[in-house]
Amino acid sequence: MNKNYFEVIRPGINTTFQDQGRKSLYHIGIPFSGVMDNRNFLIANKLVGNEFNFPVIEFAYQGPQLKYFGDKINISITGDVKFVLKKSKDVIDGTCYKSFTLENGDELDIISTNKSVYGYLAIGGELDVKYQWSSCSTNTKANIGANDGKKLAINQKINILKINENLSHKNLNYVNTKIENIRVIKGTNFDYFSENGKDIFFKKEFIVSKLSDRMGMRLEGPEIENIVDTNIKSEGLIKGVIQVPADGNPIIMLSDHGTIGGYPKIGVVISADYDKLVQLTPGSKVKFKEVDLSSAENLFRLYDLETQNLISQI
Amino acid sequence: MIKNISNLGDAALYCDFGKDVNKDTNTKVIRYFKSIQKKNILGINNLTPSYNKLIVSFDLKITNFKTLKKEIENLDLINSETISNKRIEIPVCCDEQFSLDIKRLEEKLKIGREKIYENFFNRDFFCYMTGFIAGMPFLGDLDKNMRAKRLETPRVKVPKGSVGLTEQFANIYTFESPGGWNIIGNTPIDIFDSSKEFNPNLINPGDLIIFKSINKDQFLNYNE
């Protein structure tokens, strides 16, 4: 019997348990999965005193509504998120990047993300979730990971095995910024595209399509013309690869992507831009900007340093 | 043996073994894959072997393209003879209930179903790669007269265990999934078992597969 738990009153649209994902399984067809926005994940955990790779609850657009039963516990929410806390008679507007304490009977209503897609709820303690291949990350397409590989459902419970003892409050001064230029390295099939197609890719605006999820982000814009072949022999994919199928519209591979694909690769999003890329809402306008490998590596070092700095401020 | 190593983005190596898709090229890919896997090189996250490519993805916090390229170029390859390839028999039932596209195959290949089954059963298939969905094996090569294109409109749901054909390859749907391959039958055995911590997939790159025909009774009463 678990005496400390959350009850799911409303699960939200796409609410799953995630951590940093599972390694070394691409060769059998299991993607990395894991949180979409790594920085916000790390910050959420640090705010409630968790170890860096503890599972969190990731939500998209609309978050869950949860009622808490048990001893005092700290939680935090990161991202650009609107939420309220219902404590007996009071309804308190929530603030992101700040830990606060829930008591027996309190309700947390994560209403929506604002100008972004993903938000994170960290719970200060150890959650009772299933690990598969060293990760609890939920892959709803293959039903792998916590919660039998499924999204959170109405009336289910989130059981807590152990609550962190330290209930002091922490906060961080941080504002998410929106990306407009996605920096990319040319892909291995860049020369499959016509001069005009290459020009379009780097100069024109693209719009994020509604048909985007944890597997991939589809973009719409002027057609990128292929002059060699719209198929390649199926080969491995990684996060951030931009494939262009026969219709000429780019698709960016995200955390739950299929491990093998047969469309030409025009580019790959640099690692430093991944967290911000995934937060682009449908309808957002973006441009691709070319960088070389050594710049991409430097930009990642900067991104990582900035992340470490933020975490050390908590 | 690798024709060229380039970078795929900032966190992966793209090892190109040449244009050809055949067993020889793929055997080289698998030899590199197993050699790198065995060496446990710091920072490597994932290895994805395919017909003629090997993608090595890594954690940019730990290592980088230049360092790993050097490591892979100077890699001691494991002896081909020590690579253990299994020989696995897969029972397949081609009852009408499971052989969803047999009529289409007869039309496209212009040969009767008896001949199609004869060309499919009791011969060696080589596992080129596994993936796309968890544990799905890509097995080759089908005879030249057995090569059909994908369905014009892919199925929204291909039943678990379905065995499909497309061009020179056969595959097995390890769980229900969308897909466009020509379904010839269904296997009662679990090709992918997610409850296994080690080796959840029955078939690995380099293994030899032989399909064995079973009837519907044998299918329904199949015990592993």
C-alpha cells in the first residue's frame, strides 16, 4: 500500500513519464525517447532536490489535473506553463521555476503551456514507475517504459515510494526564449537537391505543421526539389535529422523517431538548438541557418555551460 | 573496409560501406558493428547498422567527431570467424486468414501461390538489419521473380506476427503497426519480447533465418 500518491483527475493531452532516455538499442529498433527539452527537465528535478535523472511528468499543450494524498511533498513546474494550485479554500496562481509544497488534499491544475509545447512536473521523491532497459521513458508507439508504455489516464494513481526529506523552497530566475533560426549542419544527401531546392532550404521560411509529435516535426513551405532520388536505401536515423520525402516538405526526427528511414537527409539540427526546436508550436515560422561542425561543437559547449550554470544557481 | 566516414550532424558518425546492397557489404557493416560494440568506446550512445551504412551516435558532452573517427579508423576488427550467427527456424502459417496479400502477389509477380510459397519456405534468409520498429528483422534475399513493390496505400494496422515481402526482402511485424509490405503469412512466435532485459529480439543482424510452413491447427496450438 502506497500512502503517498497523486490521483489523475484529468490526464492532459500527451502526458507521460520521462527521464533522459535509453541508450544502445537503436540497432534493434528502439529509439532513445526521453524528455524532449533536456534543460527544463534538469532544472525541474534540481528545484525539488531530486537526482538529475529522476523521472518527471512531461506534458504537451494541456497538462494534467492532479489531486494529492499523503505527507508534505515538494513539486516544481518548468517551461512556459500556466497552472493553479488549489489549497482548501485558496486558489493560487502558480509560478514556474520555483518549488512549493503540497499537502494532503491539495490539487494541482496544469492548465496549458503558453507559447511552447512541452512542460515538466518534477515531484520531490522517488516515483513508483517501471524501468525498461535502464530508463522509465514512455514510448507510447511501442508501449515501452513506465505506465505500461502508455500516456497517463483518468483516475489512475501516481504512487510515490519515498519523499525527499528536505522541503525547503528553491527558485531560479529563468525565461524561455523562442528560436527563429534553427541552426543545421548539411546532411549526407544535401546534393540530392537542386540548386533552387538548396536555396529554398536556407533562405525561405517554413511553418511548423500541426502533424508534429514526439516522433517528428513536420514543416510546410515551398517545395524542396529533389533531382537525384526521393528514396535512399534505408539507413539509421538520429534525433535532429531533417528528411525530405517525395512531397518536398521537411520532417525533423524527434525523440521517439523510427530508428531507420529511407528518405534523403538534407540537414541535421545542431545539438545546441534541440531543446528550443521541440518547443516550437504549430504555426511557428522558422528558417534554417547553416553552420559547420566546429561551430556546432562550440555552440553545444556554450549551451551545456549555460545549463550547468543555471543548475548551479539553484 | 569503410569507404568513407563523415559526420551526420554534430553527434554522429556516418560510415559508408559503398553503394551496393548485398550480403558481402552488409557482412562488413555487421563486423564493424560488433567490433565497436565489443570495445565499449567511451561516449558512444548507439550503433545503427543497415544494409550498407553504420551510424555511430555519441554524447557530445563526452566525446566528439574527430576523436571517434580516429578510434574507428584504428579499430581492431574482431575475427569474422568469431562472430556468432544463429540459425533460426520461424514457423509461418499462410492460411487465407493471414496471407492478406497473396492475391496481390500472384497478380504482381505473375506466378501462382504454390510457386510463391515454394520460393519462400525452406531456404536461407540473411538478416541484414533490425529496426524501424522494435525488433523488426530485414531478411534477404528473395528470388528475382519474387520481388514486388510496397502496397500503394499502406495498411493502418498490420497484425502482430505478420510476415511481409517487399523487393528483395522479407520482414516480420513484431507488434501491430502501420505498414505497406505484402503480407504473406503470420508467425505464432514472439520475435520481440519487451519483458526481456537482455536480447529482447530473437533475430540479430547476421543471423540465418529459415521459414517453415505450418497449418492453421499448428498455428493455433503453437507452444514455444
